[in-house]
Amino acid sequence: MYKKKEVLLTGFALFAMLFGAGNLIFPPVVGYTVGTNWIYALIGFFITGIGFPLLAIISATLAGDKLDNFAERVSPKFSKIFNIVLILAIGPLLALPRTGATAFEMAIAPHLSGNTSVIKYSFLIVYFIISLIFSLKSNKVIDRVGKILTPILIVILSIIIYKGVSSPIGDPVVSQVTDSFKYGFFNGYQTMDTLASVIFSGIILKSIRNGRNLSKKQELSFLTNSSLIALFGLTIVYGGLLYIGATSSGALTNYGTTRLLADIVNSLLGKSGIVFLGICIAGACLTTAVGLTATVADYFSDLLKISYEKIAVATTVISFLFASLGVDMIVKISAPILVLLYPIAIVLIALNFFGKRIKNDGIYLGAVIGAGFVGVIEMLQALNINISLLNHIYKILPLQSFGLGWVVPAIIFGTIVGLIKKEDKKLVSI
């Protein structure tokens, strides 16, 4: 059995794992953009930014102990390709470079004026070199730094949220955004925590099993209760920041994702608040970067039979190049990729919850095809590629106004392919 204290500590650890410093920049922008409709956007953001990541951890655990188990019932080849895309997304193409860009834009940029290109590139070079050095060595210094900075960051955020809620910067304004729920739903994708949770679920399960003799039921209970603790913490942080962003819509000008958060902190805590927050965010981003670099290097060194060190160096170089584009550009690049990946990931999360009851793998394949089809349409829309037939199909899909247009196609295709696969098995048996 396990103790309540152990569940509490694991819940805090899970909160810290999902609570990426880079994610703090999104809730204020969502609130600012939707203004008076912030409650609807908040619900959408909670579902994709908090709910799905925690469900992903449980779902991946139910699917099996290995990363390949998560999508292998679609097909082994698909599982491998899907995992590669996930690793690249949370690694050198999106999340990893965003840590460096966020660290610069929060810790350094607010204190500069004029042309900052030289300083930016110098900072990013030093940032990623440090990240590479720690990812190459089994050194606990960076973990200790993270354990010190994360609590300080939480304290500063608590002060910001308290002041922002008790003494709002201004009043929310009426927004031009018509689908606030969908806007919040899609922006929750940007946290990328659902994708990361699938990959990190094995680490979490290993931590739970360490030194404990638990049954499968007890493991699931432990994980569920820990997830609820993390859910509560994330709800307070993201909810508070989104509301503060909404109240700033009538008082501040949005000059960019990270700039808005800096301006909000300046309004609430002054220059000293920006300094402390920037230092903590930069430190937290660095610890995240080290972990992500190690994850990418571990995976691809095993897959490609190339040394860990070479993969880590290549990952760092690619991350530096993307980080130089800045947070807002990385977010623009992320959007079409994430709207394609998320429907597929969410469908797999749902299916794995009922994996033992679903005997036909054709249901998995069909559901992924249906979700992927809608994901492609949303990806094209995010790229401003308008194909009239596909747009017409999308408009008539049930639940598309909520960002859930993939649900019905996933059910229909899952049913059809499941029946076809079932008939194939009957023919083979005959």
C-alpha cells in the first residue's frame, strides 16, 4: 500500500513536470484576446492544457510500460512514426527551442532597447551550450537548481495572481473573437503537455513503483490521486493568469506573447517583479531544456544506433536555430503541426482507456484515420490554404465550433474499419 504523503509529493512532482515555465506565456494572451468571454476560453484551455495531459498519463500507463505501446494497436509502423514526430515536437523543432526563446524574452529582452540581435544570439549560444553540457553529464546540479527556482517561481506567481485578482489592472473589453471556447481549446495545444505526457508517462510510473509493492489497481489509484493534486495546482496557475490577461485587455497593448506577460508583471509588481520572474523563468526553462535534450538523445541514439553525444549536439544546434526565430514565430510554426497531432493523440488516449474491452484493432486504425483527416483540414486552415470542398466538409461537422470536429469522423471511421477488419478475420478463419 502507499501513504497519503507519498501521493501528495508525487502530485507536486507531476505538477512541476507539467508546469513548464514556457507555458506561462499562453494563458495571459488567451485572456487578453477573448476579453469579456474569458470564462469560455478558460474552459477550452483547461480541457486541452490540463485535462488531456493528465488523462494522457493514465491512458499511456494503461496501454503498457513502453512508449511504443501507446499507438501500436494502429500498427507497429504507425507507432514508430508517431513517436518520432512526438519526440521531434517536444524536442528540437518546437518545445526545446521555445525554452531558449522564452528565457531570453523574459529575462533579458525587457531590460534592453534598440537592436538586440547580437545580445540575443550571444545569450542563446550560452544558454544551449549550458544545456548541452548538463545533458551530456550525469550531474544533479541542474536538478537542484530547478528544485530551488521552481518553488520561488510558484511564490512569485502566487503574488502576481493574488494582486491581479484582488486589484485588477483594468476591465476586460469586448473581443472580436466569436468562438472563445474553440480559441482557448486550440491554444491549450500550445502547452504541448499532452504530447509530453505520453512520452513521460513511463518515467512517472517508474517513480510510483520505486520501492513499492503495488498491484495494478493500487498503481492506478496512486496515479489518479496524484494527478488530481497536479490538476488543482495547474487550474489555479493557468486560471489566474488567463483572468489577469483578460483584465489587462482594457489597459495594456499586446506587443507580443512574452512582452504581454512582462507588461502585466510590471503593472502589478514593478521592475523588480520582472527581474525576479525573468530569472526564475530562465532557470526553469534551462532545467526543462536539459531534460528534453536528454529525452531526444536517448530515444534517437537507440533508434538510429548513433551515439548519445552526437544526437545531443545535433539536437542542440537545431534548437538554437529555431530559438533564434523568437517565441511568436515558433508559436506560428507550432500551430499547424499541433492541430494535426492533437486529434490523433486524443483519440488514442480515449481508446487506450478502453483497450482491454476493444478486441478489434481495426477500431484503432479507423478512429485514427477519421481524426487524422480532420486534423489535416485544420492544419491546412492554420496554414491559410483554403480548399473549398474540405472547408465545406469541415463546416458541417458536428462539434467543430468547439474544436471537436474530429469526434464524429473518428467514431464513424472506427466503426467502418472495425467491421471490415472483423469480416477479414472471418474470411481467414474460413
